[in-house]
Amino acid sequence: MAFLSKFIGAVGLILIALGVITKQRKSQDRYYLAGGLFLTIYSIYIKDVVFIILQMIFLMAAGYDLVKIDNNTKPNPKITKESHQKKIKNTLS
């Protein structure tokens, strides 16, 4: 069981490292969430309360960022092509 827990912790670190390397924000957050989950499982196994709390904060931050990105990428139905062009024209005038 000790090998399995260390393996889970190592997979978590690898996933977070992949998130750092990845250039796409959505993919980064998915790697962070998966890696954070693995590290949370590892920290629960080793019974490190401080690490568990920090991992929970990390998971919440990565989840919040993923949700925030999803909400920002949806098109705004109130903005039409014409209104956007009009806004640009008024700015240039």
C-alpha cells in the first residue's frame, strides 16, 4: 500500500507539471485539478493535515479558475456584430 500511495503522489506531481508546461488555460486547469486530486488522496493517506488543507485550497482555486474561464469564453448574446462595429467606429471618431 505504501508503494501505491507514493505512486498516486507521483502521478499528481506529474499532472501538475504537465499543467505548468501546457499553454492552453483550460487544459492547465484540468491538469491542476487532476493532479491536485491525486495529491489530496496522497495527503489523506499520509495523514498530513496541513497538506490536506493546502491541497483543498489548491483544488478550489483551480476549479474556480476553470469555471471563470468557461464563463468568460461564452459569447455575449447582447453584443451583435453591428453593435461592436458601431462601438469601434465611435471610438475612432
